[in-house]
Amino acid sequence: MQLHVTDATTGAVVVARGRIASNPWTRLVGLMGRRELPAGDGLLITRCKSIHTSFMRFPIDVLFVGADDRVVDLVEAMPAWRARLARGKAHYVIELPAGTIARAGIAAGHQLVVKK
């Protein structure tokens, strides 16, 4: 399933081409085993309030998003072997290449437009 995400607050494209992890296996594996996450790519993990970067080879930016598609928490350049629980009521998570949050000017409270 193809994913496209924009920040309605800034107008920036957050994910130009991404994937959705919606079953137990794809949610568990996530980005593990990949060598990189190219600019414009991303992974939306459904029904998710916490993440880990175990076995990851690169840092990622993380958006914790509420059911109303508003950013409730975010992490920039989360390194490997870390775990994080959302500070807020997250409904899903979007994992992004490191630097995406700064480039797109994303902040907590921003409204996202998610097209699946």
C-alpha cells in the first residue's frame, strides 16, 4: 500500500512514497534489516504508541500521531538500540529519514494529511 503524507500546517511533503505496516509481522519488522531510508520515504505503523530501534543501522526521525492526524510527539535522529513511548495520546507512528522533521519544519500540534 502506497503512503503519501503532507504537513497541512507548513505545506511540506513529509512522505512522498512510503509503506504501511498494519499486520503483526510488518509492524514487528518495521525498518529492521534495511541499510538506509531514502529521503521522501517513510513507514506508517498502525495502532502504535511506542517504538524501538533495535537492530537498526541508521537513525530515524519519528512522529507520534493522534487519531485526528495531529502530531502529538516527535523525536529527531533517534539512534539505534533505543525505545520510546509517546508523550501524548498516539494512535500511530510515522518513521522517517533522519533530518526530515527539521527540513519540513514539523512540530507538535501540526496537522498531517495522510493519503493511503
